[in-house]
Amino acid sequence: MTEIDDMADIADYVQKAHEIAFKHGFWEVDKEPNFAEKIMLIVTELAECVQEDRQDKRVDEEIADVFIRLFDLCGYMFPNIEHEIKKKMKINENRSYKHNRKY
């Protein structure tokens, strides 16, 4: 197992975040995970970012929590997400300004 300080790529973070979350009870061995619940945990972390910002506090720790929750979910459902991220970034690189949308 890769130590946290030695992680080199997204796959390492995905694997480690999922391992830690599993060890701390966020996944149950004999129960199918609730996808909506996992997504809402990510949304909750984003909401906490907004609350911190509203109070003129730093949001970097909350942003880190968002990544950790995403990495955890990917560890269970999308272990090869790094490949998909690279593929999508290549697509986005060649898309039009704001993808031809207002925002």
C-alpha cells in the first residue's frame, strides 16, 4: 500500500481514499451502496465550502474533503477514473468557448 506522502497519481489517491473510508465504516461489506447518498456526501462538502467562504474563512480544507469523497467513490465505482479524466480533458481542450453556452 502506498503511503499518503508517497502517492504519485490519481489512482493512488483513489485507492487510498477508498481504503481509509472503508476502514472507517463508510462502506458496508454486505450492503449495496446508495449512489445518491455517496453523491450527496460530496455535495455536502461543497456546501461546507460555501459556508466557509461566506464567513471569509479558507476553503482549502473543504475542497480537499470534496476530492477525498470523490476519490473514495471512484475507488468503489470507477477505479480507472484517471484514464477517463485525461480523455475528457482532451475533449474539453478542443471545445468552443464556454461550450457555446451562456455560463
